Amino acid sequence: MHQRTELQVFAKPIVNTVEAILICHTMSTDKSVSSVHLIGDGASKASGITITGPVPSEDGSVILRLTARISLSQNTNMYGCRILTGGHNFTVFWDGNTLDGRHLYKKSSVNWIILTKTLGFCCIMVTIIIICCVTTFLKCVKMRSSRPPTIDPRLVKQFSRMVESVTSPDLQNVVVSYTQCTERNRAWDQWVVRFTSEDQDFYDPEYFAINVDGAHR
């Protein structure tokens, strides 16, 4: 008696995911059919592998079924099923379709996933570069602002001549402090106070009035 064996491999998509349930459905009149195996380079990545049967059917044949959860994001993976009978091995590879012939591998979605990952990586690299540039710029600005201001050599020479021509030691200290680009020191403050008081006495009307009255007396 001729033994008849049929092996169908198809898949059902899982809603709102990029996964599917791969199904290896075997129907055989050969009672020796006892096992079915998932093969292909994507077999090691499959999960939730379950085997049901062999279960006798109404027409006297046996039914054996394997189900596995697979990913649809990698359309380069191959999946197939192999059944073992008493004298023959049957192997069928999945063509990427459902039982009614709809193709499940969506190349556009795969391309979008790759594009999204690439853009994400580029955004991270651009952000790192911008942070490095801003940090370097801030360091340069800080170093430039911390440097003492440069003085024109001609101005220094003029100040040196001025110091030599000034006879007052206090005024010389003031000129030297400005030549060295320092803040006003105590000598400057003392000189300003003294000069202001002397100038006020010189131009004060009461001072002249006292001197005039004293002279008339």
C-alpha cells in the first residue's frame, strides 16, 4: 500500500508586532511518522517551539504539528521543517507566506528599522561632537579672559618718560602701578586724598578769606 505524506509550512502574523507563528503541519498515512524538526539558519533564533502529535485523524492518517515564534525583521533567515518516516525524510522550507499566500516579510518595514537605527546613531555622534566643540570653545574663552591685557610698548615708553619727569614719589608710584596694569593701590588712594585736600584748600574761598583777613590785620 502506498503511503501518502504531506508537509505544509506557513506562518500566522502576530498583531502589532514584527513576529509570526511558524507552523509545520504534517498529515501522513505512514504510521511510522513520529517526529518533526525545525531547521534552517533561523531555527536557533526561534522561540516557543512546541510539537503536537502524532494525533490520528478521521480518515485514518496521523497529524503532526510544530509551531515556533519567529521574527520578521530579518528577511535573510531561512526556516524549514523536516519529518522522519520509516524509510524517507521530507523537508520543506518556508517561502515567507501565510496559508492563503500573503507575504509576511515587509521589506519597507525592515528598511525603516535599519534607517531608524542609523539615524539614531548619527544623532548621538552629532550630539557628542557638538558637546566637545562647545566645551573646547568655553575653555578657550575662559583662558582668553584670564590672560592679562597686553600693553602697547610705545605707551610703556611714554609712561617711563613720564615717571622720569615726575618729581613727586607718590605720583611716581601711581604712574608705575598703572604701567604694570594693576589696580589702584594704596599709594594712589593716598595721593588722591592729599591732592584733593590741597586743591580744595587752594581754591576754597574761606581759605582765601582767612588769609586776606589775616593780612589786613
